[in-house]
Amino acid sequence: MITRKASAVVLAPGPVEDNVLVFEDAPEFMNGHSDGASLENVDSKVKAAQEQLLQLRLQQEEIERQKQHLEALRIKQERFVAGKRDLLEKLGRSAGHVERELYDAQKRVEELALTHDEFRRHLDILKSLQPEKWHRAQVSEELDNALAAIDEAENDFAKGIRRLHAMGPPEAAANGPISLDDADAPVMPSFTGSSDDLFAWMRRGFAFSLPMMGTLLVAIVLIRLMF
């Protein structure tokens, strides 16, 4: 029996091939070590992104609040500017009108006070004329004084009526100067009605003073007859 010995093949040592799989270095066999680290990294990134989104949302809300605040300020500023301009114009115009009215009212009050004082003074003078108390020797002089008082009262009465007539309503003054010959021109409405005029006042004044004048004339006649 012939026994054949297998020839031993001796491999010469050489470089390791690149495509040789080393189990220790394959990622499929490293799951136990790398999966935990990668999950933690992802979680931290997600949390960071969420925090960043929250900050952005808060910033957006703050920007929106500032925008609304600025819009409200703009509206208030526009209202202030427009209101100030409008009221300055209205108040300035109205203040000037009120000043003119106040000046005219003061002038009317002064004229009324002057007319009132003159009328009261002449009333007192005429009431003080009492012929029965005159002395015989002074009758002529007393009559002259009485007639002078009557003439002065008539003149001042006419002046007072003209003064009241000149203080007519602003509408009448706006239509032009008031003529004393205009029988239809109204006298100051504070004293007369719409149908009154200068001549009506003069008639009233004459009617008011007529009894006194008649009394004086009768007294004069009686005194002449007696003396």
C-alpha cells in the first residue's frame, strides 16, 4: 500500500487584503455602544430647537406688542395734532368774537347807566318844582328856572332816546347806520317791543311829562291871577 503524503502548502506572509471583514470593527456589531450616544445627541438637538422656537415665538409676541403700542401712539398723536389745530382755530375765532361782544356789552351798559342817571336826575328835578312853595317876590325867577329845567329835560330825554336807538340789535347795525328819521327802525329790544320806534318813545316821554307841564302852567296862571 502506497501512502501519499499531502504536500504542505506554506503561505508566505504578506499584506492583509483590504476587503477582509474584521468583526470587531463592523458598525453592525457596535450597536450596543453607539446607539445610546446618538439618541442622546438627537434629544439634545431637539430640545435646543424647541427652546429656540420658544424664544423666537416670545420675540415675535414682543414685537407684536411693540407694534400695537406704536400704532396706538401714532393714533393718539394724530388725534392730538388734529384736535389741537382744530380747537386753536375755533377757540381763537370764538375768543375774538366774545371779546367784541363783551366790549359792545360794556359800552351798552355804560350808555344805559348814563341814560338812566340822566332820566332819574331830571325826574327828581321836575318833582322838586312845586309852585305852591314859591315866594311871591321870586315867582318870575322860579318860573324861568322851571322852564329852563323843562327845556333841559326835553333835550336830555331826546338825547337819551337817540342813545338807546343807536344801541339797537347787531342785525340792525349790520344793515347800515341808524337814521333817527326812520320811523320803522326798532329801538333797543330790552326796552321796547318790535313795533316801537323813536317817535313812539318821544310820544311816551311827552305823555309822561305832560301832566307835570300842565300842573306848572296851571300854577303859573293861578299865580298870575292871584298877583
